[in-house]
Amino acid sequence: MVRPEVSVLRLGHRVDRDERATMHVLLASRALSVSEVIYSGQRDANLEKRIQGVVDRWGGPFEVTYERNWRSIIQNWKESSVVCHLTMYGININECLHKVPKEKPVLVLVGSQKVHKDAFQLADYNIAVGNQPHSEIAALAIFLDRLFEGKGLKTEFEKGRMRVAPREKGKKVIFGVL
Amino acid sequence: MVRPEVSVLRLGHRVDRDERATMHVLLASRALSVSEVIYSGQRDANLEKRIQGVVDRWGGPFEVTYERNWRSIIQNWKESSVVCHLTMYGININECLHKVPKEKPVLVLVGSQKVHKDAFQLADYNIAVGNQPHSEIAALAIFLDRLFEGKGLKTEFEKGRMRVAPREKGKKVIFGVL
């Protein structure tokens, strides 16, 4: 792997309203070599159950944990890690990604509809994946792909019961403990 | 620009159920230099109104059109373009993106929950942005970012009334016709 551990903190999750978008954040994170997502906002048992189902079937390691106090999470992480907040209002990724230190773990902040101004202040870098209205899921995916220098798309997971046999046409899934 | 026009075809949109996910597909496409998205499934006046609001405020060109018959869209495009279908069951992007001809326009198929097998057959390339369960929004974003060789994040839009003044902390938006 190109750099140490990367974790994601999803801010301001709302039950029902955000379930699908946060699920996309989780799936994108898992597919791109992130093994831990923390979320704050409202606790969502259904979301946790759904992602656990994906991990049971397709493998891990991948942990999702809930934390009410997102400010203290960021403050704790800042002691040893770099905190990157993805926002359309920040510095364009093309101009600042190279500044993120390579030897430190990274905590990526992903907002939902409205992000508190403290997130902007607490972050080490406010990074815009394009300074345009965007999808936070798309922004996260591009940020992680570039952060891992194109090597983040993970192919080997542990303890899954299913995996895809890639095909030019159609679908093939192989079952069995790996 | 690194290559000719790229358009996106969003398959199987469902009113209400998919509005937010399709909106993410539209925003990611626009931010990544796509100027046309076609969608099929159910027609959605609210979705069209919301994206038009974004284009009015932030600029274009960016067109969203509805087409009922997605098969004929693909068949028409195939005559002059390359059709790339993003699916977790396809060939890993790391192994096949270089095969997509650089001199032709590209139509990118983005599915929703369940994609008809004809889409797999009609596509020139079935491409997996990782062979794992994933977010179609994340997959589209990474595909476009890589297709445009990292130059797809668009900074100049026409006729918008707003733009971001990038900042290290906080938010700043500038108003006025560009």
C-alpha cells in the first residue's frame, strides 16, 4: 500500500433521509481500501445491519462505528493524523493533494447536506474535488483513488463468501469461503 | 481536453426512490466535464427542475434529457462511439481502460438497482471499477477522472451566476454573471 491507514468520518447522518447516500459512502470506502468508517449524526441500526450483510458476504476487514461527538473524534485524530475535509469551498485538489504528508494516517471528513463551520476550522486541509456543487460520494471516490495513487481499488478481501469472476459479458459470482 | 465528448446514460431511474442517487450522478457528471446526461426509466420532472436550478446558478453547458427506449439510444450511439458499461461484474478497470479508443466519443452506461442483461450485451466494454459491491456514483466518478487522465475536473462554466472563491478555511461564494 502506498500510505498508512486511511479512515473516513461521515458527518451529520440522518436516519431515512441519508441512509442510501451513507451506504454509498460506506461501499465506496470499502472498495477503496478504507477499513474503518465512523459516522455521526443519528445512529442508524438499519444502516449498520445492511453494511454488515455486505461484509459477511463479500469480506473485510471493514468496520463501521457510530460516535456522537464528532468534534472530539477529530481532535483525537489530529494528534497523530492528517485531517482532510472534502468541501467544494476548499482548495482545489489539483493544487493541494501533494501537500498531504505521505507518512501519516489520514482521516477524511465527508459531510452531508450542511456542515458545521467547526469542521472547516478543525480540518488540516479543506480540499475541493472541483469547486462546483458535487456529490460527496463522487468526491470521496476521486479523493481516495488519487490519494492511493490509483492503487486503492482493493481486490483481496478476507472471509467473504462470494466473489466476482470478471467477465467481458454477463455476470458470474463464485461462492465459497475464501 | 484529452478526448472527444463523453456522455452518460443513466438506466432505470425510479421517481422518489432514485431521485437523490440520480442527482448525484448528474452532479458528478457535470463536475467532470460531461455536458450531456440521458436518463431512462421513469420520467422525473422534479429531478429535471432541480438540476436546471444548479445549471442556472453555477453554469453549463449541461443538458439532461429523458429517453424511454434505452436500447435504441445505445444502438444509435454504437455506430460512432464506444459504449462503456460500468458494472462490478465486468473486467477490472485497471486491466481494460487502456483498450477504450481515445479518438472516439464515449457513452457511459450507469445502472441503478437491477440492470437488464441486454445492457451487458450491447456495451462494447463492461468495466468494473473494482469487482466489489460498489456505489455507481463512486464508480462513475473514478471512471471519468481516469478517462480524462486527471484533467476532467472542470473549473470554467458558462453563464453561471455563482462561483466559489477557494479558501483554506470557511466558505466564500462570488455572485455575478460570468
